[in-house]
Amino acid sequence: MYEHALLPKLQSMMGNILSNWHESLKGYDYRIQIIRDDSPNAFAVAGGNLYFSTGLLEMSENDKEIESVLAHEIAHVERRHTLRAYKEHLKKQQVLAVTTTLLTLAAVAAESEEGLMLAGSISGIGQFAIEYSQKGYDRDLEQEADMFAQIYMKKNMQSLKPQINAVDKLAVRTKTRRGYVPFANAYSSHPDLTSRLFQIKNADLYEFENPLSMK
């Protein structure tokens, strides 16, 4: 991480997105960092930490593409995807020490990411959050982040083309290096780029007068 020339611009864009977010913000103290890495990547960690690689910035052709990625990463934080992912992780990994488990379960029950980080000083939850975010969230969480980015763009009267272009470039880059764009299947956790493109291109936004309760 270092003081990249585009960092002030990204911070300004992030502030603009947060001030125009379509839901009440959770109140996190957002911070953005740029990492020297040729691979295009961006990820978010609980509490408001957003990371962009230099490769992603170089791949982006305009500010709107970067804005769409920023909105996607902010959605990960606002929808508490690290906390929700860790809940699933706890279900699969029930080998934590008793003291750490009690601390963690108390934080999860209170939906406190700060509490999770406190427990993380003992159990390594903080490291889990970073590693998990870098690998990408599970399929449903990635799709939800895409949808919330779409809602942000539409609510602010912006085209979805920059978001489509950003994902399309990732797909093209993957294809030119692997020879194909990998598809998700019943055994994969992350959505394939082709499915993400289809969703963004074809999704419609419907508004209801009364909130719907979906369980």
C-alpha cells in the first residue's frame, strides 16, 4: 500500500457514493487503500476497509467504471458480508477453543463486527476476514453486492454500462489468459463472470409501496 496519485480521487468518489447511498448507512469509518499488484482486483473487509489494486485502476477506462466497482465493494460492507460469511464459517469449523468461541458467538449474536475483530485477536478472525475477502465472497453474497451496486447506479440516474464494462473486462482478461471463462457449477461457491454479466444486463428494478418481508 502506498500513496498512489489516484488515491485522493478514489477517496472523493467513495465519499460521493456514501452520501448518495440508497439505504441508511451502518456508520462505518470507510478507508480506501491502493495496493501495488498487476492483477485487477478489489475487495472489502468488515468495518469499511476497501482495497484496490493498481492493475484494476489501469484496466479501468473511466471514472464511472471505478465508481461501479466502489459501489460493489461498499455493498459488501453495508450488507455485512464478512459477518454473514463468518457465521457460515463457524457452522463448518466447530473446532475453536472454548473461550474464543464464547467471545465470537457473543459478537455474532450482537451482530458486532468490532466484537468479531476483538475476538479475532485471539482466534485469527481478522486474518480470516482479509483472506476470505481477497478470494471473493460466496455466490449469493457476490450477487447481492452486484444488485446493490445496480440499485445505487439506477437510483442516481446512471447507466449500468460502466458496471457491465468492468465485469466484461475481467471476463476478457480471464479468457485471454486461461483460454476460457470458467463457469460456476453446483460445487463452486463463486458466481462465474458470465452469469454476473447476464444478471446486470437483464435485471429490472421494481419498487413496492410497502416493504416485503422475505424469509
